[in-house]
Amino acid sequence: GTTTVLYDKSVSVSIGTDAGSAVPNGQVTYSFVITNTGNGDQAFPYETNSAGSWGLAGGSGTTANLSMGASETVVVTHTVHEDANVGDTDVITFDADGGPFDGAGRTATTTAEQTYGASISFGTSNQGSTLNPGDSFTISYTVTNGGNGNDVFSVFFDATWMTDSSGTTLSLAASASGTATATITVPTNAPSGSSSTIAA
């Protein structure tokens, strides 16, 4: 008699590194290996999805016709969302031949790294229209955290007539602003027409 081996369609997916990190708009690549674990030649469709709708590239298609035990590597590029704060994560799911129920699948997690930046601008001043020796007034500057995570900023004033300052150390959340203030006092021996500048 003749014995016929029935076709057994089967596939597995493996991944080398299943976690990575990058700054916003930065990219992480993951390599998924699709292996034909069945007993006949077969091509397998695959797709990738992002839980947080971050950018994906290269994660959709169909393998070549793989013989028994043969593999194909699919490289998926994951782009961190431009508005991601430090520590935000996104999980991508890579499915071959329909995913775990019908085929196989794996996941990978990407974490947003911290970016740093700051801006400083003139805020307000209660300087009077005329000043006499001994008069004081305040000048404030606004510091904005341009990074995507909490950060600490130090503000330095350069002013000859400065007699006091406040808010020179600011702990700010991402995109938050704080105020640094300098007190300017006209010296009691300042001659008429004299002036002073301030920089921050």
C-alpha cells in the first residue's frame, strides 16, 4: 500500500531584541525571523501594528516561498512619536499568517528617551518712568522647558545694580514655564544720567 504524509502548515516567529529606545522622531529597528516549521513549502503573510499609532515601516508583506525549516528575516522600523514625553512607550505586534491563533506572533516595546532644551524671554518690569538714587524695581524673565521631561534650570543675572534675585533655580515639567526675578536698586551715589544694563 501507499502511505501519504498530509501537509502540516506551521510557522514560528522569533525576535532577537524585543525592546529599544530613541528620542522623539528617532527610530528603533527590530528583526523578526519567520520560520517555516511545517512539512512543505509555504509563503506566509505578515503584518505589524502599533498600539500607540507611532510610525512603522517595513512590517507588512509576504515572505518568499519557504521550504521546510527555512527562514526569512523582516526588519521593522519603529519611529517614536514627535510629541512623546520621556518614558512614554509603544508596543508593536508582529503577526505572521494571522498571528498566534492561526500562525505566530511577537511583540516589541519602544520607549521615548529624554530631550533637553530651554528658552528665556523678557517678562515684566515695574520700572518707573523716572528713577532717583535709592529707588528699586524688579525685572522678570520667563524660562520655558523645551525638552520632553522634567528638568532643572539655573538662571544667572548679569547686572551691576542688582541687589536681590529670586526663582533662579527652576524645576520645570515638559513645556512648562517659570519666572526668575531680579531686583535692581539705583545706587545712592549714582550721578544724574547714569544707567545700568541687565542680562539673563
